[in-house]
Amino acid sequence: QARRILDRDHYGLEDVKKRILEFIGVAKLKGSVEGSILCLVGPPGVGKTSLGRGVAEALGRKFFRFSLGGMRDEADMRGHSFTYEGSKPGAIVQGLIKMEAMNGLFILDEADKTEKFAIATLLEILDPEQNHLFHDKYTETTIDIDLSNCHFFLTANTLDGVPPVVVNRCEVITLSQYSVEEKVVIAREHLIKR
């Protein structure tokens, strides 16, 4: 079923699909995804984010996508204290609320544009030893939010900009740009039909 979903939405990418299917298979066998984080690296338009959506569909999980490149300060990820006017939870808690699930898939786009202030929080989110005790400032620091059952997919255009400490937590999968021949097949088999 997972293979059908990936083939339906993505032409080619055989090595990438094989690795993602292995990831899904191990997650199903283990019954958890603890410590399993994929980072998809490749130029714009090769299907990094849509691969993440396909994995969510294959696993029967909801997904939430946000861009690390658009973060202005730590509060965007960890929330503002509820004592401030106009405060709100951070992106992680907003994602949990929107998905209405504690085991969804987070697609963290533009990991190569992660600001320095966000690195520590990102590591906490990705670390299976810490992410079962995540704190959002809006929900007060006394409330532990368990992220250990969530999947995390990172995407980046290049690996150069991704903080090395983040790369060390991930399995990197590289996607290359489509050739002209592949683009013709994609147009013929998928785009024209749409």
C-alpha cells in the first residue's frame, strides 16, 4: 500500500522510495518511530515535502508542515507565555492541535535555513531522550508534552546550511534534480491528466 501511494505521487526516485519503505517497515514492526528522523535533501521541486505527505498517508497518520526558515525567534517554536497579550502556543503545539493527534508526522521544511536561536529547541524536539518532556511556554513549563510517538521529517535544499548537530540526529536521503526525459514522462503521465 505504501509503495502504491509513493508510486502514485512520485515518478522515479527508486532508491529514495526503497529507503522510505524500509523506514515505514521498521516503524510498523517496532510499533514506534523513536530515534527515526529522515532529512530529505535536494533542489526545489523534486518532491521532498510531498514525499513526507505520502509517508503520512501510508502510515495512516495526520501531518503538519511548517518552515524552520520563517522562524523569527524561539517563541515561534516554543510559544509565548500566556500572560502576554496576543500570545499563542508554538508551532509544535499548534501542529498537535491541528492534527488532533499525538502521533502525527511533522514536516519541518527549510532545515538549511534554521536560525541559531532555534537549534537547541530543534534538538530537544528530535531527541528521543528529551522529546517526551517538551515544554511550550504558552502551556506553562509544568506541563510535559510527549512528542515521542511523532514522526519528524526534515527537508533542505542543501546540506551545507543544516546545523551539523541536527544532521547527526538524522538519516540523510539525497534527491537529485529530474532529467529532461523524466520531466517529459511526469508531464505526460501526471500533469496532463490533472
